Amino acid sequence: MQVSEIQKRAKELDEARRIRIVKPDEVDFEKYIKANDVGQKVRGAMEFLEEVREDFINPKEEPHQTMPWPKTHQGFGFRAGEVTLYAGGNGGGKSMVTGQIALNLIKQGQRVMIASFEMKPKRTLTRMLRQFSGENIYNPMYVNKQQHLMDLVTRLQDFSHGKLWLYDQQGTVTSQQVIAVARYSAVELGVQHIFIDSLMKCVSGEDDYNAQKMFVDELTALARDHNVHVHLIHHIRKLASEEIQPNKNDIKGSGAISDQVDNVLMVWRNKKKEHQAQTGPVDPMIPDAMLMCEKQRNGEAEDWYSLWYHKDSQQFVEYDNSVPMSFDNGGRF
């Protein structure tokens, strides 16, 4: 099956309104650019003290969602009202990691909106279909390939029904438009997780540090006000070698970015291993990628997680011999 046929089928999902494509003309930007409920946010101290008292009397575990990999569950979680920054180099796997995370959030019953200003919704869905299927959809191992692919699309359709939206606009947008779309998604669609790819597409000028700081500050306020989790994808500066593992000090732009967000996850692809594999065998125990938690404001752990790349599915898996994860139990639920 050709790529264009898969993309055509992805468009049909929109027409069936199972996966919603949010068009710019649907959003009342003036209405959602700025919040107007300031008066409701001024509350007496007694209200908060009652909440503090209740926490001591009936302590509860803070609700959160997890990443796809069980090894991360003990140390890291996505909490409502926070912003997570994913940073890495070009071609470092940021979009694939976040696509897999988005699928796993849907599996946990969460409502997700993806605003990618670097990929069209059809391309985003095609990649997610491949990760969802756990196989290479361009070379499926079935006699009736077309029917198999149509079945996969139907499964993704059922899996994401009422839980996945995509914003249909590529290229540079204004930061205020992005804030408006995010607020619209939270208020009108009941979305709980908002993915923005990427920060530099939302702020004009790589050297406009004040604009970057103000945009991230607005995102953190939006996350708290609407009790959603914002996933923000960003780039790192060019290092001396692509084989070097970056840290949060290598994040491109204003240093205030990592200070403002709640969590920082560095995504690093092991280019050294890839280069060695071109000339001879490599140790399979060496990870293909690292997901490095460089900051977690409301969690104790700041762990580094080794991951291996499953080429056919474009998933990252826990160990070198792990099979791709299933998001819908093979279509049985």
C-alpha cells in the first residue's frame, strides 16, 4: 500500500469525526487569548487551609499518568497543572518519543491534543499508526496487505475515539495563537494533555529570550489554571559532536526556559552506536537512546532511562530484546 493511500485513509478518520482535526477558523482566538476569570482566583486563606487540613487527615496519592515504559513508573509521572519540556537534537527522536507517550496517555483514558507546527496531521497520524500497530505498516507480514492496513486504521479509530485531536496548521504561528488553541482545547474539548511541537515555531527569533520566557510563562499559567499537562518540544544548541550526551544547560535559547517548566526530559539518540554498527557488530546491551530526567519539580527522582529502538514499529522499548508494546491488546478491547 502506498503512502498516499494511508494518508487518504487517515483523512477519512477526520471525516468520520473519530479523530478531530481542529482548523484555525474553528477557534475564537480573541476569546481564548487571555483568561478573564481573575476575580474567581482571589480566595480567602481559610479555603486553602481547609484543603491543607484535609490532606493531613486523609492523605491521598496525587493522581498522575505514566510513560509507556514500566521502568519509569516508580520515578516519574505526568501531573495535572504542570509543563514538561522535551529537549534534544535534530533527528534525536523527540517526536517519536512524544508520539508514543501520547498513545500511552490515550490508553490510560486521557484526552490528548497535538499541535505540531513541523508535521501535517496526516503525517503525524501515519507515524502514530505505525507505532500503534507495532509493525512496519509499509511492509506488513500478511497476504491481504490492504485489508490488514484497513483493519489497523479501524483499530486506531476505535482506540482514539473521543480522545485525540490535532491542530491543523504548519509553519510559524504567534505565541498568542498557540495559547488560544491550548486554552480552547482545555475549555471546549476537555483535553487533559496538550503537545506543542515545537517552541521555536511559536516564538519569532531564536535570540528573543524575553519572548521565549513570556511564552513559557504563559504556558505554565495555562496549565495551572485549567489543570492540564502541557508537553513542550524544544531543541538543543549544536554541540561539538552529535555523539555527546546533552544536559539541560544545552537547551537552546533562554536559560529561564528550564527554570520555568516543571519537568525536563532530555532525549538523546546514541549516534556513536549507530556509526559503529555501520562498520561491524555492536554490543546489543548498549542502549540506542537515553531519556534523561534532568528536572522534576514535584517528584523526588531525576533518573536516566535506557531505551532501545524497534525499527519496524518506530517504538522505543525497554530492553534490547523487548517486543513492541500493544496499546489496544490487538484490538480486543
